[in-house]
Amino acid sequence: MEYQDYFGFALGGGEIIFGNGAIRYIPEILTKKIKVKKPFIITDPGVVQGGHVEKVVRDLQNAKIPLELFDKVEPEPPIENVLVCVEHASSKECDSIVAIGGGSVIDLAKVTSALLKYRGDIKDYYGQEKVPGETLPIVAVPTTAGTGSEVSAGAILTDSKANTKVGVRSNHLRPKVALLDPLLTLSCPKSVTAAAGFDVLAHAVESYTMNEYTCMPKGTVIFYGTNPLTEPLATAAIPLVAKYLRLAVHQGQNKEAREKMMLASLLAGIAFSNSGVTMTHNISYPVGAKTHASHGVLLSTLLPAVLEFNLPARMERLSAVATLMGEEVHSLSLEGAAQKGIEAIKNLIEDIQLPSKMREIGVNESNIPEMARISMPMLQSMPWNPRSVTLEELIGVYRNAY
């Protein structure tokens, strides 16, 4: 196999606006920065209940900007939810999208933007770089600190009929503007803060410990492996999570903690959306199909087991993870320091009260061989993990996570 001696890096041709109260700039962003006339606001009932959408609608109306609203995004959005959203907007002549919510809202908005522009069957967009060109411009306004979807090239949907997840990935899906207002996360419930925050850590650690760009096959298109641009971002996110996630979970009104976690989410999002991730994310999908647990919860049950499997190939980097998480490793061997990095992650999971084993979220041990068989084709087609894995080894990883 021929490997690439280059890497790429994409942000979407837009910009990032970060700061407390930044949501008030949406009218100006729409009219002066991206120069659109009629936005389609996409959100979910929980965000509406929090009052954030009402403020945006009021500001747009005061600015005499017409709009359409879809507020029925479902968690882990099924394909049918996307189609309902597209149908709602198809005759409204909207020229842009404002996505206000968590990863589910922003992911649905991305696919909606492609379908509104190019139509066709949603299945035509599955996979990498199937979006023909630029979509309707998206302003992504995250209300959780976790997924990084506001800067990423991907969208994950649920195929309810097949009981599986499907991905649409294209650099054309990266939002035109990522507007991050940490104050929007103050109303985020404790459990959601914990799960979303752990997603941040998983993105950063996986980006940092995955294959280097020189080990990635040519033609990966979107994901290039860890490289000199993604590494500083990932390693900047890890200590922020280590220092501030516990505070954000247990002191929900701590503005400094909320701000630093949103910054960590942004950094990790830019990193992993260019490097890719290890196999933790891929093997989480069958677990999610069995349990319907949230994405961050799935990762909390799986990440330590994957890191333990990858440890022989990533001792130096896991040792660095330990240091980044505030652990003292100078007196330890390299392997001991690497183990300390994994222990620090386990301790964080316990402290923020997330499940640490699959049995806690409803997986039966008898499910493991089937989940491994489902995951293997994905792992074989996605060469990002620093260790290749056989079916028997993957069953072992799942059992370690059980």
C-alpha cells in the first residue's frame, strides 16, 4: 500500500466567533458577513425551552430579517427527521441556515443544507465527499461543549430501519460561521455536560494518539492522521478538559469552566475533524444501536479499553497525555507513565459520574461477538487506529470494556 507524504487541513472557508454574549451578533453575521436574506433556523424543543431561540428570533425580527423555523430535531436524528426538515423548508426560499443546538441539531442542519441545494436521495450523500459542491451557508451555534460539529466536516444520522449509524462527510459541510457563546451552555443539564465534555476529551486524545499522516494511505480525502497542525490543537484541549470538566459538571453556573470547556471543544473539534480518530468512535456505533445511549456515554465505556489495546504502539503519546492531565510521571517507566494517562481518564469518568463499563448501559456479554462482527468492516476500511486489530482482538477489547 502506498502511503501519503503530505497532509491537508480544512476549516471550511468561514470564520470562528467566540465569546460570552456572541449570539447577539447573528443578524449582523447574516446580513454583513455572509450577505443572506432569509435564514432557516433549525433547533430542537429543549433549546427552545431554554429561551435561546426566542432571543435570536426577536433580534432577527427587530432587524427586519424574515425567517423560517424548524424546532423538531430529534436526538441522534433519524433519516426521517432530516426529510421532514427538508420538506418544511423546500418551498420557503431560504438562502441560509442557522443551527442552534447540540451536535444532533448541527448534524441535521448540515445534511439539510446539502439536500436543499442539490436535492436527490439522501443515500447518495453517504460516505466521503459525495456532496457536489458548496451548500447553503450554515451559521452553527452550539449549545453544548462537546461534539465539535460546528467546525467539522461530518454529520452522523440514524438509519432506524437498519438500526445503525450512517455518516455524511464532506468539507463542503463545514459551517460558514461557527459562533460559540459559552453562556448558552449554562443551562446544560449535569448529565449532558458530563457526556458532551467527555466527547471533547475523546476527540482530543484519539486525534493525538491515532496514526501519523505518513502512515495513512493516499486518498483519505478528509482525514489525514495526526500531523503538525492537529497535534497542538489536541494537546491544548486535553489540559483544559482535565482542569475544567469536573467544575462544569458539578458547578454548572461556573462561567470560567463553561468558557474553557467550549474552547476545548472547539480545539478538539478542529483537530479530530482533520486528523480523524482511533477505533473508539467506530466500535461505539453497534453499542449505540443496542443501548441508544448518548454518544459521550458510549465513549466513556469504550475509550479506556481501546487505549489499553493501543498502548504498545503509543507509549510516548499516552505518557504525554498523563502529563497533560496533570499527572506526575517522572519516576515512572515509559509504560508506567502511559498507564498513568489511561488511569487519569478513568478517574475523570468516575468523577463526572459517567458509566465506565458497557454492562452499565444495558449491553449483554452475549452481544459482544455480534458487535465485533459489525464493527470489523468499518475498521478494515478506516486505517486510522495505530494498531491493526483482528476479530478476536476486537472481541477482547469489547470484553475489557464490558
